[in-house]
Amino acid sequence: KAGVTQTPRYLIKTRGQQVTLSCSPISGHRSVSWYQQTPGQGLQFLFEYFSETQRNKGNFPGRFSGRQFSNSRSEMNVSTLELGDSALYLCASSRGGTSYNEQFFGPGTRLTVL
Amino acid sequence: GENVEQHPSTLSVQEGDSAVIKCTYSDSASNYFPWYKQELGKGPQLIIDIRSNVGEKKDQRIAVTLNKTAKHFSLHITETQPEDSAVYFCVTDAGANNLFFGTGTRLTVIP
């Protein structure tokens, strides 16, 4: 069974630009969550989608947005990039329903903002 | 919001010794307490989890304990091996459909 895939794996952008990251969940998983990982703040929850609907949102500015498609694939978008947005962005999928479902993480997309 | 504190931030042990990582949380609504292991260049991977109606759970060399009254939970790894070297995260759900991660413990097992 294929795991969670994220594209691209590495990305370099400049301040003010926007970026779109993609996540393909494990087949059959309907929930996709996004996390930001930085050395200073650790792993922080961005948002979670289930059946194309955003169910939960973390404490991030509106520049961070996401969506989920009917095939459960998800994208997240960051507009007007800032230096502090440099991080590893992790996507996790689960069958959905409750937080008791194991979340399977992808390898992440390393975003560098110059 | 939920606040998960994790100690120690780094831990070095000799191969074969035990390692213990401790966490506290603040939200009494938390009911699910997974532990994730993150190896270099990879995403976190679930290694064991415990629910609020259970005080202890063991899976081979790994065990977790939970004290819901005190809002403490711990990870115990016995007979450590070099492949146990990684960053470990304690996690809670705060009763919601998302996870709150601790700050992580970098475990190094010295051969």
C-alpha cells in the first residue's frame, strides 16, 4: 500500500510570493491534516479536511489556506510569503472520523523563503 | 488551547539501557495520547498510543503510562538499540480532530 506522498519535496521562494503544496493521502483515507514544523515552534497544526470540508483550523493567519478534492487529495496555499514561513510542511492522512484514527505522515515539503 | 510539555529535550543512553520521556498536558478534554517517532528526513510515525480509559499499555520494548488525574503521561523504552535513535513526540488530541505535539525529545543510543 502506497504511503502519503507530498510534492514537491523542496521549494525555494522569495518574500511576497505565494506557494502551493500538494498531498496525496493513502488510498481510502478521507481525512487530511497539515502541520508546520520549525525548530523554534515544533510541530503545529494548520488545518484538517474531511470529505472536502475543513473540520478544524489551527492558529495561523489567513495567508494559510487549503482545500481537499473529491479524491481526497489536498493542497495548501501560502500567500504573501514571509521569512518566518520557512519550515517543513507535513501532511498526514487518516481514515477519518475521530482523532483516534492513526495519522500517517508524508515525508514533508521543505519550504525555504529568501 | 492545549499545552503539551515534554522532558527531556535530549537524552543519551547506552545501548541496552532504558529511556524514559515524560509529558504533561493542560486540557482535561484530552482523551487520546499517541507517541510519534521521527527519523531524519522522514515524517513522524506512530509507535504506540493509549486512550484515557487505560493506565498503561505495552508493546514489546515500548510501554506508555497515563495518569489522567495528574495530566501526566510517559514513554518507556527498554533494552534500547541504535535504531531507536530518533526524535520522539508525545501528543494529545484535546478532544478535537487534530493533534497537539510536545516539543520533542532527541534520543541518542550509544552503541
